[in-house]
Amino acid sequence: MEELELDTAQRILDFLSGAVYALNGTMCKISRGIFVVAPNNYDVVGNGEDDYGDLV
């Protein structure tokens, strides 16, 4: 997502946010431009960039 234009990246995040909400899922930011999207039957554990920042 880092190489996309800001408007395009925002539209993608808007779409994914809506899908996550509709499916009662979760979205977690891992680092700048990297997100994990999971359905409601999966648990995403961690504090985002605080836990995963050194992996990227």
C-alpha cells in the first residue's frame, strides 16, 4: 500500500473496513501500509506495531 496513491490506498482501506464490519471481523495494523484482516472466527493477538514492528 505504500506505493499506491493516497486516495487509492484510502479507498482500499475503506472497502476493507466495511467488509470487516459487515462480517464482524477484525483488522489490525502491523506496520505502515501492512494490515491483517481476519474473519470473526480467528483471533488476532497483539498490539499492532508495538508487537510486530521488528518483524518488518
